[in-house]
Amino acid sequence: MSAPHFDPATYDAQLAEKTARLRALLAPFDAPAPDVYDSPREHYRLRAEFRLWREDGQRHYAMFEPGDKHTPILIDEFPIASRRINELMPKLRAAWQTSETLSFKLFQVEFLTTLSGDALITLAYHRPLNDAWQPEAQKLAETLGASIVGRSRGKRIVIGRDYVTEQLTVAGRTFSYRQPEGAFTQPNGEVCQKMLTWAFEVLGERNDDLLELYCGNGNFTLPLATRVPKVLATEISKSSVNAALANLDDNGIDNVCLVRLSAEDPDSLLIEKLTRDRGWKVDPQPAPGHIQAIGALYRIHELSQKVEADPHLIDATLMVITRAWGNDRDAAQAVILEGLARFIAKHGARLDINRLYEVLRARSGGVSQLHTEATQMAKMERSRVTNMVAHLITVTYNKGARGRSVPAWGQRT
């Protein structure tokens, strides 16, 4: 099947039709008139994905109509894609036509480019990438002036970088963005700049903070962070989180707290807020120990709901460890958090919280010694370390209590 006819001269009429349709849809709601921003007529799309179709002994770029995977539309040029993509397409095709190593079982090609001319090409294969592939890909990358990523089942080889660097200007300031391979980025760079400028102007200078859900690589985060005191941004994709952290650092923006979590999970946001309020930070790229600590916070939150703890059990737990041991990393270990929380939940209003953090602060050896003793006791008693932490906290609290003691851990209250 031949490529569909593309006529950029019809763009203005199409945009007017869409604008009229949108106004009609919003009319019953007495909505304000929409702001309309146009796109370049050609070469506006900065990324493109093609399947490869073998015909007459050659592989061709191909696309398909939705629902039809058997009738290819062969592509020789792609006028909606960036000029850089159109420049790379024939050069890449010539390279695979002369190299069995590059072409063997190559089934998909993805292009990622930027307004500034950076480019990355992903080559996907239905075969393992062998030792001969990498030097061929290295030569190709040098010839094309682009990074190359090779993908096969369970393997990924990067020649150059696995991201492109974009520069977008908003209100006279140019922001630099790393856009990683495989992650979402706005495909129309010119319109993206207009979107960012619109959001920047509508937000205005503010004295309150900003919450951004699904921030991606920080596309909106960077310019909007300059309009508010602080930003709490969430993102679930690991590659996007890594890119956003790098972009914040590259642009010298330090008023953003980025958390890797699902924006659909209100408990996550609550835990993040309570943790931040006590001077702690949830690492967006947690190491194994941090993951356990985050899991403990979720279990404490669930326990809080069961016992209807007031004040909130997480807040009470974090308050005690912060006042007793400051922001000592050892205090944020999962077994310490959960053991202390269970102790607080069990005894509730019977506890003197001020006494609790005072006796813990005065305890010999601090929190690290508490953890060591609990671990040793758990081995001897064949019990959980969390239970032994709660037991030792009970003993510490009762020492010298003079009538304010609580029942021994494990004893019914």
C-alpha cells in the first residue's frame, strides 16, 4: 500500500475545524474561550517508530493501519517527522542493506531527535546480539553522528548515550532536558515550548507550593519550579525519575522533591508528607535497605488504621525517633521503625511520649546498639527482630518508671 497523501496546505482548515468542535463541546458548560496555538506544518514530530517489511529481497520502513498488521504502508520519506529523522532514514537503510550483521533479524527501528539536532536510534532484533554486532554499530553511530541502542530479548547495548539532550526556551530562559530512550517525551517540540510558556504564564508567581503528578522527565517541572517556593513531584517510571533528577541538577533547580510512587495512591502521598514534615526524605531511587524502610512505613500506616491511632502512628513514630536520635540513618531501619510503632500502638494513651524519647535518647549505645541487641536476641529466641526491638524499648521505658510502667512485651494489656 502506498503512503497516504500529506498536504500541509490543509492544516489551517483542520485546526479551525478542531477549534470549532472543541468550542461546541464546551459551550454547555459556559467555559472560557480556548487559547489556540498552531504547530509547524511539516517536520514537527521529533520521534518516529517503524516496523521493517521485507519485499523484493530488501527491508523497507513500514507502518500499518490500526487493526491491520498484514498490509504494510511502505515509507520512503516521512514529512511529518523532523528533518533530522528524514536525513537519517536513507543513511540507516543503506547501512543495513550492506551489512548482514546489522540487518539480520532486524524488525523495528525507532528514532528520537530534538530541536537542537541530537539523535538516537534504537534497533530491535529477533535474535541475540553477538560480539560482531557492537563494532558494526559503533561504526554506524560514528557515520550517522547519532547514538545507537541495540535491543534483543533480555539484552540492551548502548553505543554513545541512551538519551538525547533537548533545549527548550520558556520566558527567555533555556532549559536543558535529558530525554531517555524508551520514555515518553512530547513529540512536537515547538508546540511543547508553547505549552510550557502557557502554563508558566497562567501559573504566575505564587507563594504556595505545587504538586505535580506524573512529572515524567521534568518537562513542566523545571520552568514551573521557578514560579513557586517548593514542588512535590511524583513519577512511577524509573528511567523518567533518573532523567528528571539529572535535569533538575543540570539546570540548578533545588526546590523540587521528587518521589517515585504512583500518583493514584493517596497513602503514598500521605506517607511522603509525614516523612518530610519530620525532616526525613524518601529516596526516589531506594537501595534495598531503604525499600525495607518504606515497606515498614506502609505496614505502620495499615496498623494505624486498624488501631485508629491518634495522633497518626507514622507521625508519632517519626517524632520519637527524630527527637531521640535525630535524623540518624540507623533509626530509619525497617525493624526500628516497626518495632517502635508497634510499641506505641499497643500502649496508646497510656504512654508518656516525652518520657519515651528521653529514655531512648539516654539509652547506652544509641539506636545502633538497640539494633545490635535486638538482632542477637532474635537469634537466641528464634523471634523476629521487630518483636525484640519492641521488647527492648519496653524494658528501657519501664526502667525507673515508678508507677508509669507498661506491661512487658508479649503480655496481654
